[in-house]
Amino acid sequence: MRSSITIAALAALVTLAASANASLHKPNNHIAIRSALEKGANSASFLNNAADASDEVDELQDEADALLKREDFYDDDGKVIQIFDDGGDPAGEDELAATLVRRRSAAASCGTSTKKSKKTTKTKSHSNAKKAASTSTNSSQGELMSSEIMVTWYASQDLLNPACGTGSWDPTSNAHIGAIATGWKDGPACGEFIDLCNEDVKPHKCVTVRRVDDCAGCNDNHVDLTKAAFKALSPSGGLDEGVVKNLKMYKSKKANPWNLSLFGPIKLSVW
């Protein structure tokens, strides 16, 4: 599925590798070779011409072999998933983590809003605004699953080691992920995507979320979200509501492109 480079481009890489002692140590040339490998160049076709080159050639060979063995993942339409990582949604960073810890059992408060001390939050920089735009998720609303969804939020220690995780990945408040009750028969399965929409506000607010965890204190039609995802749905754009009700939940396709900080590793323990 990877694209091939032209003969002319490959010839240029052969020239670079053959003069490795003089050129491979130049950062721009090293980056050019690595970029070609990412795009699918056959490492043997040019690295074998540099037998007398420095140890850096061996390092590039190892890197090339790893890239050529890299596994491709496919979306629901059979297209290769394009993967990137921009750090996630900066909305999750607005407040001190120490003020955000709560028990998931409080999520079963049936709509009772928990009062939180108000904090004055410094305005984020313009660069952060640009970053927020890059992390937004396009709603791909499919079949309506429920029109009676309640959402709450969780953070800090509760995010660690999600039930659907790999054992070596911990989400952050910058992610767009959620937890649901284990007994929710018609709820989203581990790793599945949903679109949550608040259609009681204008304009409507929607966010794409991936289910990666269990929620011991949740009932059916309840999704416990990260701060960033909750803020994307709350009328205030903040956390003060504590609970938002009467949302709609739609089935959603697998994300493509895939933001690692928003949705975690593509492979989860259930795959």
C-alpha cells in the first residue's frame, strides 16, 4: 500500500549513501533519506552501495527494516489510516489537575450538578487556538443509538490504565475518550467510536469519542468523558455543569486521519 519513489529520486539517494562519510552526517541529507524510507523506498537498493560508509548507514538500515515491517491499519472504508500526534485537545489543560479529581461513583448522581470552586483561567495563546482547531474531530454521524445520553467527566488518577487499553498507555485529559457501564448491552464496545451531540444548544455541539474504559458508577445511557470531550458538549464550554443530559449518541466510523493523543493506540487489548 506504500507509494514508491521515482528512479531519479532513488538515484539521488544512492549518491548520498555512497558518500556517507561526507554527507550522511549532514542533518539535511540524513532527514532526506529517512523521509524516503517513510515513503516506501527499498533500503537495500541504495544502502548496499555504501558498504564503506560510516556506522550511520547501519543505523539507517535498521531503521529502514523497521519501517518496511510497519503494520498498516485500515478504516471502515478500507483506506489506510493516516496517523499523527499533535498532543491532543488543549481544552483539557485549562485547570490544575489537583482540582479535578473526583470519584466515578459520583457520576451516578442522576443529574445533580457538583459545585466546584470557580477559577480564573488565563487565556491561552494564539498558537494554542490553532492547535485546538487541528484537534477538532469531524462528526460522521451514523445510526442513532440513543437520544437520552447523560455525560459527566473524570480526570487524573481515574484515567490511568483503561480497561480496554494496552497496559502501557494512559490517556490524558486532552483525549477524546470515554468510559461506560460494563453491563450496557447496547452501548459502544471497547475501541468503538461514537458521536455525542448536544442539540439543545445553538449552534449544536458534537464531539467524536472513543470508548476505551469501563465506568463502575455508570448506568445505561451514561458516558463518562475526559475534560476536553465534556467541554466540547457543555453549554458553558467548561466543567461547571458537572452533568449534561438529553444528548444524542450516534454510531461513528473509525477516525482517519487518526490523532494518537485524542484516541490512543489503534490496537487495544481487545483486538
